[in-house]
Amino acid sequence: MRLLNLLYPVSKRCAFCERRAVSHLICRLCDKDIHRIGGLICSCCGKSVETEGDCEDCQQRPETFFLSNRSAVQYNDKVKEIIGLYKYRGRESLSSVLGEWLVEAYRSYYSSTSFQAITFVPIHEWRLQERGFNQAQQLAVYLSLHTKIPLVSLLSRTRSTEKQSKQHRAQRLQALQGAFQLRNTVSAGSKVLLVDDIYTTGSTVNECARILAKEGAKVYALTVAR
């Protein structure tokens, strides 16, 4: 290898804007618009808050079936664009960027928790055919590879629902009733880490957690954006 390459590593391209990025998956300019979640957060959903305890949304939820959710970054315009390119424009190379954010969040919040399995929010078969992949599953695979926690497909989606981003909280709750079912058995008392891309109201995570908790699992959630 030439000495020049040792001193100045061959630059990679930013997975988002394709500018040069030497040591990161995205360039410094794009990374400036990514805000990691930290500091004081809701003890339940991981939202940034000003006072300790549960946020107002979590206090108003009739019943919560997951023990906690933690998210890597704030869901702003830049993150929305990146996730949109990944999910809807076929930019699967961005999965490494989102996966790294998940790994960072896992190390910050869950590294001391002994999980028996990582699982993911499933999508319906026709949406899988339309998109070609399940983003939550890809992210869960990435996390499993980097944490050595077994990946298990525990849930299936029994029916499709309208995109959650287009619905209000009450509509989401109603639409998700009966939308998931258990696919593989889970041992009572086992700690399961549920992966998804976005946490909005928590309706999807909570419904998946309800199915798993009914079997005795202790469910924690990890999402890319909040």
C-alpha cells in the first residue's frame, strides 16, 4: 500500500448526498443536521423532556406493554428525507447509516441489559412485495450482527393498514387492532428487543409488545428516530 494511502485513507462517499466522507458513513455537513437524542428523556418512550418521569403522551396511554423505548435521533426534516430515500426510493445503502445509529443508541441505553432475542415490526406481504424489503427487519439484522444477540422473527402482520404517518392517534389505535399475531414461540420471562425505524405515537410498538407480553416476554423497543 502506498504511504499516501496510509496517511490519507481513500475517502468514501456520503451515503446520503455522495460528498466525500473519510471516516463516517455520512459527511460532516449532513451529520450536522442529525441530532442525537440525549440528556433528559421520558423514562418510558425516550422522548426529550424538561422534567424527569413519563411524558404527557405516555401518561395518557391507557396501557403500555413495553418496558421502554429508546431512539437514536430526532425525527427532523433531514432524518425524514434519509428514511424516505431508504424506504421508498430503494436506497438500501442507507441501511448502514441507520443501522449505525441504532447500534450507538443500543450501546448508550441497553448494553447492560441481557436480551435473549432481537425481533422487528413486520410488514404485510403485499407491502413487502411492493417495497422489496422490510426496513425494520434489515435494521434488526444489522443490530444483531453488531451485538451478537440472536435475531428471531416473532411476529407476522395479518392485515395491512394505512401508513401510520397519515393517521391521528385514535385512528392508529383502531387500525392496529388485530393487525399482528405471534409467529414463533417466545419463552416467558425472556427479554426481547423490538426494532422499528420510527416511533411516532408508539401505537405500533405497543401493539406488537402486547402480543409478546401476552406470552410472558419482557419487551423493550429500539427505534432509529423519535
